[in-house]
Amino acid sequence: MILPPGASVEPFRQRFPWLGPDLQTIRDTVRRPRLPPVGGDAILLDVGEGDRLLGWLDPPERPDPLALVLVLPGLGGAADGVGPRRLSLALRQAGLAVLRLNLRGAGAGRPLARGTYSAQCNSDLLPVLERARTLAQGRPLLAVGLSLGGTMLLNLVLAEGRLDGLVCLSSPLDLEAAMVQIEQRRNRPYQRWLVRRLCRQTLADPFGVSEAERRALTGSRRATTIRHFDALITAPRWQYRSVEHYYAEASPLPKLLRRSPPLPPTLIVHAQDDPWVPVAAATAVAQARLPGVEVLLPRRGGHNGFHGLGDGPAGCWSDRVTVQWLRRLVAPDVPSPLP
């Protein structure tokens, strides 16, 4: 694990039987944890041209929250997934309010906006941040991105810098490198599962899809890899010249390494054994020692897994690390209620 000077973080230790990168990665799919109902309030967020995104505002377990945390899900884009809900529970127990966002075309917000999200969707997230600032009522506005959600948030702050703190968990910083890794033979079952989800989500667009898009999603030449899907759907919908252009423009790594002025306080967490997203980009950020950027690279954890010893209702290891790091930003002298 690479730590900033003087930092202290509990080491990650895998919990039996979730040993190895693949079992860490699929744990929440094969054994879905039972989480208490959140009871949040639905928030509609206008993003222009009549489109709206659906968010859930989860209250903290204290009357006066320390901050508001925007939580973005990963590929799939739904705010009611296990990862966003469990993280919200840990944040709320620590005195933080949470805004969980459904990405464009995802989850319960599917009927509210045409099209689908991309790894760089600043036009959607800028109005979300403006509304979140209002909801924060003068308190700090923080954000956490799970997997691709972290990529989106990094692209946003690199362009706009409108957050008081940011955590990225298992986020692809170099999209081309991530595609090369997910296309490895060992990852074919993952890729088939992910592409089927993306195609179903796109076909469910109540605003319709073009005939060319329908053929790309259902015909004999339909997308069979994420790269193919992005070439046929994502890149043209977001006005990129090609899938190569999309991956180059939406990869935060080059911009991170030449960033000036510095980012808001940022934590990047990435397991060295992540089977989906190679760790090399996060390692490059750690070695660059960018001002305000801290990097944790545990040896184990899989892709957005981190199911370890000591897990409980307060979340997995990465949830606990996220909570501790965010509280250090906004309330360094206030003891955390979490163990």
C-alpha cells in the first residue's frame, strides 16, 4: 500500500471465503447483502433540454450534518445498487448527508432523460453540482465515485474544480488501458455480463433509439464488447469522432499529471489485483506526488470489492476508509461514531 507521509490507515485483509480478486469483485452479486431501507427523499435535477436526473437525498443520523456527499455509481449507473446504498449508510452514520445520483438513462431515472451517460458528462454533472451546493446549505460539498463514477468526477473537477473533497474507488483513469484489460480472455464472462446490461439499458430508452442503434444492440453485428458498444453508442451520442477519440478525451490521467493549479483534496483507492482496471495509472499518480492527492494501493481487494475483516453494517473496508478520510477534511477534531 502506498501512503502519503504521516498517514495512518488500517491495512486491508481479505475476509474468508472472499479470497482473491474475482471473489472480491463478484461478492455483492453472488451474495447480496441485506441492507436496511434508506428512507431518502427523491430529488429531481434538471440538466437541460427537458431532461432530468433522479437523485436520492439520504439524511444523516444526526440533526446537523457535517457536509453533503454526492455519490456516483459505476457502470450500470443506478443509485439503488448495493455499493452506493452501503456507502450511504456508512456516511450517514458518521454524520454526513448523502445525495445518491442515478446517471443519465440508468436506474429509476431511466424515464426522465433520453440517451445514456459517458465517462465524461460534465454537461450533466455541472447542474447537479449547482443544485447540490444549494442542498448543502453552506456546508462542504464532497463527492465519492465508485469505479466509472470516480472517472466522471475527476473529469469534472479537472475542468471545473467545484468540490471541497473527492474520493475515487477503483476508478479507471486510462480508459484504453482498462479496455485492454477487460478484453483479456480471463475477463470474457465479466465483459459479456456488462455488455448485456448496457444493451438492455439502452434499448429501454422511452425516448426511443435510432434504427442504426437498434441494429447495433440487437442485430447479428451487435456489440459484443464494451469497446464495440462505446464505438457504436457512447462515442457518437456524445459527439466524439471515434471510440479512440472518446477514450483519449475522457481519460483523466494525462490531465491529472499536468494539472495546475492543484485539485481539491482527493483520495484515490485502487487494489493492485483489480481484474478489470489495471493499477498502473493509479500508481503513476501516486509516484507523481500531486499536491492534495493521496493514493492508497492495497495489494488485494479486486474491483470495487474490499470485503475484509471487520466488515459490518458500517460498510466494507473502502467505505470505512472513505468515511474516515472525508471526516478528516470537514471535522478533524470531532470523534467519529464509527469503530
